[in-house]
Amino acid sequence: MTNTETKAGVAGTPTAEVTSALKDFVSDVKGFQDTIKLKLQQQEERLTMLDRKSHITGRPALSTAAEVEAPHQKAFAAYLRSGDDDALRGLELDGKALNTSVAAEGGYLVDPQTAETIKSVLKSTASIRSIAQVVAVEATSFDVLVDHTDIGSGWSSETGTQTETSTPQIERVSIPLHELSAMPKASQRLLDDSAFDIEGWLADRIADKFSRAEASAFINGDGVDKPMGFLTHTQVADASWSWGNVGYIATGTDGDFDAVSPSDAILDLVYALGAQYRANATFVMNSKTAGAVRKMKDADGRFLWSDGLAAGEPARLLGYPVLVAEDMPDIASGADAIAFGDFSAGYTVAERPDLRVLRDPFSAKPHVLFYATKRVGGDISDFAAIKLLKFAIS
């Protein structure tokens, strides 16, 4: 009987007699389950032999890692299916193994294979994560030191008096990590089905939840128990921009592009960004805005928008890649529907490298809940690297 189940049993029984009887009952059930598992394992091995002989593709593997890591995945799968953490207790933490000391913290670290699956799905989604700077940290926050001023200088003669020049100013941007959680559930009968790819299912469900929550927070998050989105910071006209604010260019028309020269605002947005950032800059907008922009032409009748020539290559606007992020606002009165900047310099995503999963078979019977948590934060790290296009008169 696991420590988690023992604690749950003691907490839920009013008397020691009932606790003792429950222990005996669970012990008997566990012995019965072990017998059945052995028979099922033998049957599965026979079926596997037949599959190999007939070249039938079996259940898709979660990873193609070396065989030495197979015990970790088997142990994790056993924990997800039945709550059996006996195998987990026999594994040591070596950087690629499961962490057996996290049970007291409310769960086990996901094995490296499963974590990599979730990570790859997150990267493939339309999120600022794909163009931002992503750092892995072990602390509760990540500090970015930014030198946004310059050392003063001046001309002098050989015998002239040297005057003291200004000194640079270092800004500290602190990015706290927040807990992102997901809690998918499955029936115990489904988990008992050995043909069910529990690892792949869990990875897909968690990845979908995490990716949508992250994508929204990196753009519109208010910084309260979630990352700070780049649209949430104070916005000022670019002519009066100062550090700590995000500069914007106005289209000149409330809620729309200019009727005569709609592309002029986009050109102004590009050149409002410093030359040192433009080389690695990206446009960010949602699908509706992209649909309006891709119709624009220059004075010679050529489209400003060009689709990627190779598979996986992003579309380009004025030669710069476009990230279509659905969490960006639609074109409307006063909306900041288009962003342009070097997000690898301008926005930092900080996250803990581990993902924790807690199996809860009690709270939603006959279903089993899987409570997954991850710590992630995000904020602007360079306010000069991002500019916005505001659909307003000024």
C-alpha cells in the first residue's frame, strides 16, 4: 500500500478498527491484482511476439530513448494506470530518472520522455513562446539585467581638461514564476485497458491546456498569478516613448486602416523599431487581422504579404515573418491589433524544467484525476524591442 493511499485511508476513517480492516482488504485486493497483472503481462508478451512475427505496428512509443531508460517509463505508466508507486520508490534521481522524493510535495516528476513530448507540442503552437527568449530556472523568479543607456563621451584636446561623462543605468526586470495547472480525468476502466496509450493521452491533454493558457497570458496576462502580457503594460505614442512603456504607432483612423494609404501605418510601425532590432523582428497578429493585411498592395500593385515557399516556413509581411496568434485583439476602435518587434530580446519566458503529476483516484469516482502542474512566468525584458500598431486617430 502506498504512502499516499495510507494517508488518505487514515484521514477518511473514524476508528482504528475500520482502518485495520481496510488495510487487510486493500492488501488482499492488491494480491489479487498482482496475480491478474502477471497473467495479463504474460498474455501481452505472447501478443507482442505475434505482432513482431507478423510485422504489425503496436502502440506508438512515447520515446525512442535508450533501453536503459525503459524502467522509468514503465514505472511512471504503472503509477498513472493504477497508482502503484512501488517501482517509483526503487528508482534513483540521476538527472534522467523520476524523482522519488517529490511525493511529499504532491506528486512525481514526469519522466524525461513524457516531458519532452509536452514541450514539443507547446513549441508547435502559435504562441509568443516560439519567438521569445525561453530560459529554464530552478528559483522562484528570474531577473533580467538590462543596460538601456550609454556611456557619455566627448571630444577633447591633448592638454584640455577632461570632463566627467554620464554613466550607464542598469535596470533589473524581475520575472516571477506562477503555477500553471491542468486536471484531465479518465475512467478507471479506460486506464485498465492495456491497449490505451495513457502517456500519449495525458501528454496531449496537458499540452493543449497549457499551450492555450500560456498563449493568452503572454499577450494579455495581468501579472496576477499569471505571466505579464506585453499588451498589458502602459502604452504611449512612440514620439513620447520612455523606458517602462510600450510605444505605439497610430493608423490615423479610428478602428481601421487609412482608406487611401492603408499600408503606410505598417511601414511607419516597421521603422519605429530601432535598426538593431529590425533584423530579427516578427509581426504578431490574429487571423482576422492577417486576412485584412494580406490584401494590401504597394504602389506598383504588388502584395505586401507573401506566403512561405517551404513547408513550415512562416508567411512574411514586408519581408518579416508573421506569427498568427489568435489571442491578439481584432481590429477595432483603439485596439492594438498588430505588434512588431524582436521578441527574443523583448520578451522572456522563464520556467521550471520539471512537470509534476499527481494521481487522484478518490475525488471523482469512478474517474481518476491527473493533476499536473508546471511553473512558468513571462514579462517584457526590453521595452525598446516591441512596438504596437494602434487603430486610432492618435
